[in-house]
Amino acid sequence: MATAQFGSETSRGGAWVRQANRFTDRITADGSSGRPVQPGRYRLIVSLACPWAHRSVIVRRLLGLQDAISLGVVDPLRDERGWRFTLDPQGRDPVTGLSFLSEAYLATDPEFSGRYTVPAIVDVESGQVVTNDYPQITLDFATEWAELHRPGAPDLYPAHLRTEIDEINAAVYQDVNNGVYRCGFATSQQAYEEAFEKLFNRLDELSDRLQNRRYLVGEHITEADVRLFTTLVRFDAVYHGHFKCNRHKLTELPVLWAYARDLFQTPGFGETVDFEHIKRHYYGTHAQINPTGIIPAGPDLSGWHTPHGREALGGSPFG
């Protein structure tokens, strides 16, 4: 078993394996977890480049949790010390005082030796990581934080649709969200081609599913749409070229391209996308894939604002 060059992930037969989430404490409405929902107590740390972190930014915005949990944004470029707060004055996060996200990880577990990942929720008073469990963070925002939602906030994880949402999420995670990484970080031709085939087979299935329905599950936006969107919005900018996911561009897949534009133009989605951060991070930090560090000038992003026509399928974004 060889250690891959992209953090602490390992490569078996050239297939890339994602690092497990280390901190999985939950913040709960009743405080039974020992971490009660409390406005101002926690800070959400993200990279605007990262699709896993981007989910939490979108959900926080859709649910109106901006005043309940503050947001810290790291530099899209990281070094051997991990994510840096060099976008902030004096290179420190103004709320936690952190210079590097690694400081919070090591304050929580001095023996931690993996990658310091985003998103991470940090307890402001202690400076320790509560959770970096990105799939659970957004589900808890939708359920445990409900008392702090804005008036009219959407139900992104409705009880009667959770089984279907969970099934869609599992398939999308395996073949799409994580699938693009399995293409990009594969170290054997066989591993790459297997991931490539699964990725585009799944995208074809999703195209069929969305041909005559506006959203993935039900008549309104749910957690499933958020999770698919953060991969689709990065597809042509980084995954198509940088990760060799090049059977088609998103703009060449009519249904998914219209679906992605529909979401992009929905309040809470497009304004959270930062293509500059996305391209700088992927092309500037994966030296094994892009040793020159050159950041592409394209693609043309104007198409994201063109009409999508998906309103004709019915449904409404937030119900």
C-alpha cells in the first residue's frame, strides 16, 4: 500500500481513497450531544474553493443562519501547514484568532496527523473543532438549527422524503461528488477509467431523472440538489481538464447544464460561487497534477446567467 501525494489518503491499485472525517460531534437543539445550538457560539470555517465546504455556505444562506453562526474564509492556496487565514488582516481569523486551521485541529487532538479539512465548525471560546463531518453539518443546519431559521426558510430535508434524498445522496457522492476526485487523483490507468465510467454513467442517469422534473427529489430544492450543484458548478472550470473528466463538458449535457443554471440563478446559490478561488485552489495546489501551477484563463462564465427554461417543469425553489 503506497501513500498517495494528496494528503493522508492511500492508493490501492491506483484508486484514490478519501480520508475519513475525524471530528464528528454534533450540535443539537436540545443540547443532548453536549454541544447545544447557540447563536454566536460557533464559527463555520470554509474554503470557497472546496465543494464540500460550499454545501454548508449555501445551506447557511438558504436557511438564513448568517446571524446564528459566523463564517470564516481561508485562502484558496494552502501550504504544508494547511489552510491559512491570509485573507484576513494580520493573517488571523478575526473571531477565533487562528492563523491556520491546523491550530484548531491540534488544540482538539494534539496527535492528529491527517489533513486539516474544511468545512469545520469551531467552538469560538475554546478554539477547538466541534465537527468536520461535512455530510452531517448541512443536515443538522436543516433540522437541529430550525428554531433559528429565517421566516419562510425552505425545508431542505423534509421527513417524508428523507429516504429518497439519502439514496440519491449516496449515489451522487460515490460516483459524482467523490467520483471526480477518483478520476483526478487516480495513479493507474485502470483506476482512472473505472472512476471515469462510473462518473459519466451516473451523470447520464441524473440527466434522465431531471429530464421531466425540475429538482432531484420532490417539487422543491432539497439537500440533494445542493450536493449535486457544488460538483456541477466546478465541472467545466476544473474537473473537465484538471481532473481529466473530459467525456463531455457540463455545457454539452443539455439537461444538467439547464438544471445547474436554474440553481445558480436561485438566491443562495450563484452568489456563493467564487470561480477565482476555485481555479486558484485546484490548479495552484495540486502540483503533482499541474506542476507548472498555471491557472487557465477560461472558461467563459457568461453562460451561467442565460435563460434555462426549467420553470416550465413546475415546482418552485423553496415551496
